[in-house]
Amino acid sequence: MDGLRAVAVGTVIANHAFERFCPGGFVGVDVFFVISGFLITAILVEETSTGTFSVTGFYARRVRRIFPALILVLAVVLVLGWLHMMPNELLSLARNVFASTLFSANLMLLSEVDYFDLAAKSKPLLHLWSLGVEEQFYLIWPLLLGALAAARLSARKAIVILSAISLAASIYLTRTHPAAAFYLPVSRAWELGTGACLVLFRAEILHQMRSRLSRELAGNLGILAIAAAAVVFNGKTPFPGAAAIVPVLGAALFISAPGSFASTVLSARPPVFIGLISYPLYLWHWPILVFSELFAMHPLSIRERAMCILASTLAATLTFLFVEKPIRRRPFAIPPLVGAMSAIAALGIAVIKADGFPYRIPQEIRQAAVVLPGRDFIRYGECHVSASDHAQLSPNCIEKNRKPLIAVWGDSTAGALAAGLYQLDDRLRPGIAQLTLNSCPPVLVDAGELPPDCVEANKDILARITRAKPDAVLLHAIWNLYWQEPIIGPTVRELQRAGIRTIIVGPVPIWEQPLPRLYAEYYAARRTVLPERTAQFLRPLLAEDGLRQTSNNLGVRFYSPHAVLCDPTGCLTRTSPELRDIVQSDFVHLTPSGAKFVAAKMVQDLGLRRDPDPQATETDQPRH
């Protein structure tokens, strides 16, 4: 089993550190779920049959197994966050620390799934969602099996039925509410139930696996299924849903076939050792990657990521040898462990109550940390929604009685641009039709790494725009994977066919780190404020020139926010000497100040200002 644990943790780490080579490595978590369901059910069945089962004893073992390494990691992450994070980042971290002490990180992360929360990949405790799902299962599973036994009901039938219901819920939620499907235990329970069924149907499985050929086929195909999912799946794959059947079935086949060639290979000392330290290795690897990138102030190279994994392995080994093993042998360790976990929870609450202790940061730097917009900034839930919720776009998103009417269509960066237009002088700003989606550029063909439902949602938006007949449409997104003519061309041609003036708005500058964090790290390193304009810490804009050429080929106007914010000496980090006027709130999204700055220049350059003369607005059209 330790060898399979090594496969599970290895695929997850490969996905986090080297995503290009292992884009579907997140399936390692599903393998862990099968292993957990199998082991916990085997223990419960054995102890119940021998009359040695104790609820308190069961949970005491879980505390000794889970708490020591988790307490250490949470404490270290809190200290690093205190030293290096801006107040809003530390506040988000503290919420996740507190949720992790209650084994509900999955529920906390689900509540944070929106544009305004910190980017997922900058969350040091993002990976603890799976621990939340697993421990919620452990909380319920012994009680469920005990209740079934007390009621003299068949555990086998009950678990099969519950697992089938969970799988159906997973498939449905993956299509309708992907974030809920990913994080909620109801859509993951069938994976743990699959492991449980391996125990409950052990006699039948052993009968099927009595021949060497059967074991070889099952064991080797199981590992191949996991490997195939890790390599073929990616962030675009609807998951968990039906796709999760592949790694779950693969893990089940491997567990069912001891003695296969794959099982023999994974019984060697190196994979067994990795399996033994898999839990602390899983805990350590992600915070080390996140904080290393924070300290470096640039995306980590492959070599740097490899060094992080080596450091994680060393930290996991030391944790296993000097923290986990000694405490597991101590029968009276429960009260101190519960006390230590409670202290971590109290620290998390203290940071939350203090709003991230802003006074840790000098006043002039603190100003850069208070610009994180709220949901209302881009009219979240009304005019900016996830693709699966596109039908919820409100009719109020289109200002039908105001001319000229400018439609803004695109992803969350387009939502920020629309918010900038709303901030302009009411006498001069045009009417706005904001129709923007989370992570969906305005394209009508499936391409790149589009999230599910983007194309369908964009077709709906196209129909709304065609009916509204705006004077112009601004197409705006990050564009990195979507600037080619075959991808954006269908959108432009449909708008041209409807006689609507179309303007492709290029990407805004993209920073190597969230801009507020750059302010903090720059000050910490140099004891001075990040310059108002800098050429450092910027990622290359891969789409700018290509999108300009695509626009020319399609015969539409191209407008560059990058040219508004940047010149040969660098890009603006704030729109005035005041740090509160910082341009962007993370890697890419404009703040209210930055959005207004870009919108004002764009409206002037493109001739989209509203004519203050009411009679003129009836006849005048914006110039093309």
C-alpha cells in the first residue's frame, strides 16, 4: 500500500511543480481517497468482528496520525505569512488555517471561489482541501457502519447504494456547479466508498483474482490507468465527475491484485519509503513551492522547483522521524495534541479579528494593501458570473436608454474594465452593457484551456448583444491562449454580420507576483517604495503583437491598455504618487483606480464619450 501512496503523492507533486509534464497529476488525490476508504474500512471490519472496536480509540488513533505533522506545518506557515504577507493575504491565510484546524478547508475554499479572492496558486494551504474531505469521511464512517450493524442492515448494499448516489451527484455537479463538485464531500464519497467495497466484497474479489493472469492484468492495468489520467487529463477536464472513474478504478484494480508485477515494483524500498513519508510530504510540498516563489519575486524555474521538491522531501523525512513516529508511540499524547491544535486555531482567529495585523507593515506600504476590491466592483453575481451561471446575467446589465451604448464582453479583466467605465463622469460616460464571465475569453470555439460551459455561455452573450444592438463592443481578456484568428475570428465575424462595431482590447500588463505583494517584498528587501513606474517584475505579453495582427486581418480596431500603462521605461505601478492608487490588485486585475485610469484614456482615444447634449445623443454615433 505504501507503494501506491508513493504513486499518489508523486503525481500530485509532479502536477504542482511540473504541470506541463503531468497536467492531470491532481488525480493522485483520488487515489488517496480510495486507499483511505480501503484501509479505514478494513480496520473497522476487523475490530468489529473481534469485538475490539472503540469509538474513542478510533478517533484517538486519528489524532495521533494526523495532528502532529499538520500542527507543525500550520505553525510554520503562519509564521512565514506573518513575516512576508500583506494584511489581506495574511487574513486569507488565517481563515484557511482556522478552517484546516476544523478539517473544513474544502468548505472554506469553496466559499472563496470567485475573482476577488487571492489567486488559488498563491494560497499556501490550498492543498488541504483533500484532508478536509478525508477527515469528514472519517468522522462519519465509523458511525455509519455502526448504525447499519445496530439496525441489522446490509453494509454491502448500503455502501453500494450510497456510493452510486455520490457518483451520480458528482457527475451532475461537475456539469452544473464544478467548484462544488470539486470540494464537497458528497461528490467525493463514492471514491472512498470504492475503497470500502474492496473490503466488503473481499471474498468475491479474491475469487476473481485467484489466477496469476488475472492479478497481472488487474494490477498493471490499474497503474496504467492512473498514469494515463495523470498525463492525459488537465485543468480543462471536467472533474471529478465521470473522468474520476479512471484513476479510482485504476487504484481499485491495483489494490485488488497483490503480487502483480506493478505491485512488486512498488514494493521496492524507494517507493515504500516515499509512501511512508507521503503524508508529511504532501503537507510540506505546496507551502514550500508557494513561499519560494513569493521570496524569489518571480515564477520559479524548473531547477528551482526541483530544489523545492528536494527540500520538501527532506522536511517530510525529518517530520516523519522526529515528530510523527515518536508521538504515535505515546498513549498520552492526545491532550497536548488537541491543545496545540486549539492554540493554532486561536492564532488563526486572532489574525482574522485583527484583519491581518496591518500595523506589521509601514503605513506607506499598507496603503497598497487596502485596494482589494469587493464583489460589487465588477457587479459579481449580476453582470459577472461563472460560465455555468450565464443564464443569471441580469437584464439590468444593459443600459438600454443611454447612448452611445458600449458592450463589454470577456473575462474578469473585462469586468474590471467595465467597472472603470462606470466610474467615469456621469455626464460624459457612455451607456454600458456589461456581460462578463469568470475565466472565459469572448470566443465561440473550444480552444486552449477554456473552462467547461464557456462556449455555450458566450453564445448566449452574443445573442444578448445582438438583441441590444450596441454602438460598439469591447472584447477584452487576458488572451494568452486565444489571440489567434481561428479562435477570435468567429466572434468578430458574428458581430460584423450583425453590423456592430467591434474593438479588440489587448491585455493589461501581467506581473510576476501580485502587485501589492511586490510592494511589500520590495520594501522588505530595499527599505524603499517600489517606483511609480518600473520595468522589473513583468511577464512578457505573449498575445499583444499577435492580437494586433489578428485585429488587422479581421478588419477591426485594436486598442492596447498596455500602451496606456507602459512606455519604454516600464509600466505604472500606481496612477498617482499615493500608494492607495496602485494599478492592479493581483497579477493582472485592475484596481478601481487602475480601471478608471485606463477607461478614461480609452473612451477618449476611441471616441466613445457621451455627448452631453441630449439632442445630439439621438443622432450622433461614435466615430469608427
